[in-house]
Amino acid sequence: MHILIFHNAVLPALEYGGTERVVWWLGKELTQMGHRVSFLVAKGSECPFAEVLFYNPELSLSLQIPDYIDVVHLSIPPPEDFPKPYVYTVHGNPRADEVLDQNAVFVSKNHAERHNSTAYVLNGVDFEDYPKPSFSHQRGHTHFLANASWRVKNVKGAIHIAKKANEKLAVMGGHRLNFKMGFRFTPDRHVRFHGMVGGRVKFDLLHRSKALLFPVLWHEPFGLAIVESLYMGCSVFGTPYGSLPEIVTPEVGFLSISENELAEKLKNIAQFDPKICHEYARDTFTSRQMALGYLQYFEMVLSGKKINSVAPKALFDYPKFLPYEVN
């Protein structure tokens, strides 16, 4: 089939951009499986394996879908007059009152269940884009990998956990001086802020890290940072919210809402084997499994069926910040 992937961003993502990397890997894997792929993306994009069409935000999306396309993969809800069969991936947490499209697909089982749906495809990674980690070298710090200015990601909790466990912390995704959250200065010497890093700098920090500290205060839809960290041999210490219980098994990490419990478990990090973390991520979260998952939904909508029998909607209005015990 000929699949159009629409995402209003520049591809490929050179630094940050989790969704951009996921749709790129999906397109690449579908092409390797024998399908034709076109990207409808922002100007400045380029791709060696697929046709690139430039999206014009001043025109209706429906008018920019070529006739030769069989099915469309969307990262936003479709307009009412959409002319082609489509699948809409929900990447974030919609508002509690938002009624979603019947062809919505979520990015984890928990993400789907919280919206009264059973339709989901776990995000997959093309691990060819990552260096293969070593398991014999010394790892000297832990890390936080997320947008640190977004309070639900809880960089403050990660800092406290590392300090209580007497571990150094590398923060990727924020700065020591943060004006967006009001003037905030973090003087702790055990913490180093690296800003919005990507590519080789990020891989090097992950490769020298013992663990990802991920004490999120919301229901994480998926968490690409978790898979990246596991692949590089890092165990995961976080809260049991959203997709984390699906992704973080007892063999590769520990989940708790208690900061003290997380810190105490981190003190015994030697019980987690970096090689097992790597192999688990490598074998479980592949771009191939992601492509196979979406193909079943592409075939469903091509046959005229709706993915969800009723329009998905959040079952509960969750608090802005989920419980977290600072002991």
C-alpha cells in the first residue's frame, strides 16, 4: 500500500523530537517491508527513503493529500472532510472533556484503557540510529531525560532521589537557571545540567549512566526516554504511572511513589544488570513491531471499518499532579 505520514515538523529530527523520530522510524520500517511511503511535513525536511511533500499550513490538510495515496497516518485529529482512510495516533494526554476520533490509536495499553479504548501500538525504535553500548566500563552518574521545565516530569524529585542515594545526576532537557518556571537556581553540586542535548552528546551521557530517574507526576503515555535509557544499559527508577508498569519490569527497574523507597533501591543498583536492560529494550521495542501494529489498523480502515466502536474519551479527570511522597 502507499502510506502518507503527516506530521507538521521538520524531518529528520537532529536533536530533540521524540514524535519526529518515531514517525521517521515508522516510515523507514514500512519502506523496508515493501510499502511505499510519502511524508507530508514542514519545509526544510528531507528523506532518502521516501517522497517528501511540504505541508502548507495556510491550506486545508484535506486538499494536500495526493490522489495516489491509499491510507494516511496522522499525528493530529483529521478535519471533518478528510478524503482518505486514516489512522490518528494520540501521542499525548488529551483534555478530560475531549472526545477523540473513532480511528484514534494510543501509544500504550494504559494510554488506551484510560480513554476507553483497546487500540494501541507501542512506540518502536530503530536501534541502528544508536551506538551499541559496552557493559564493562565504569558508569559514574545517573540521569534525568525529559523537558525539565515541564513540572509533571518532576526534575526536582529526580534531584532529591539522586542526592539521597549519594549519586551524581546529569540532567538532559533543562538548565540550572530556569526563567520559564520563575527564577530558579539549583546550587547542588551533585547535579549537572546539560540543556537540550541530542545525538552523540546524549548517547555519551547515557552510556556513562547507571540509571534513568523518572519520577513523573502524570500518566506518561509512553516514554521514549525509558526505552533509550534501557537500550544503553541503564536501569529505570520511576513512579508507577501511565505506561511505566508496562515498560519497566522488575528485572530492569523499580517503581514507587515514595522518594525514599526510590532512593534506597537506587543505593542497591548493582542488582540490575546493564546487559539485561539492553537486551530487553532491543528485543521488545523495535520499529518492526511498531510497523506491524500500525499495518493491522491501516488494513482495518482500508476495509471501511472504524478502529474504535465508540469515540474514545478520558474515563477520569485526573489531578494536575499525581501523588508523590517526599519523605
